[in-house]
Amino acid sequence: MTEDFRWRLFFGNKCPSCQKAKRPRTAFCKLCFLALPVGMRGKLWLHFRQGYEAAFDQCLEFLAVKFNRERYKYGATGSTEGIRGQN
């Protein structure tokens, strides 16, 4: 997943884990965020290029396992459905 794609997910309006609505400038919807362990949640406050990317990937993997979901619902094709400015 490229930095640009993560950036678009961050500003998008769909949760990359469950595809439900989320607020722009958040990594996940409230329910997915609260499903993360506290230590993982804290790492999502890191800045881009200062650890956010690794934290985001780790959280997405955790949620995929926890909820038995396909990893990266946006898929290897890089679909941008639900990402602001890409609809």
C-alpha cells in the first residue's frame, strides 16, 4: 500500500476495515477504532513518515483477524471507491 493510498484512505469517508462510514481525517470508524487494543490506538496518532504507516498496517491486520475479514478491503487492485474525490 503506497503512502498516497494511505493518505486517501485517511481523508476518505469509508472505514478501510468494515466499509462503514467514518469521519475524514480518522484511520477507522469509531467501532473499529474501539476494537483495537489501547496500545495500537495510540500509535495511530503518529505522523505520516514517522510511524503512522506501520501502525495503520498493523491495526488493519489486527482488525482483519479479529473480525475474520479479508485483509485490506480496498484490495490489491487499489480500488478507491468511497475515497473523497475518487467517486
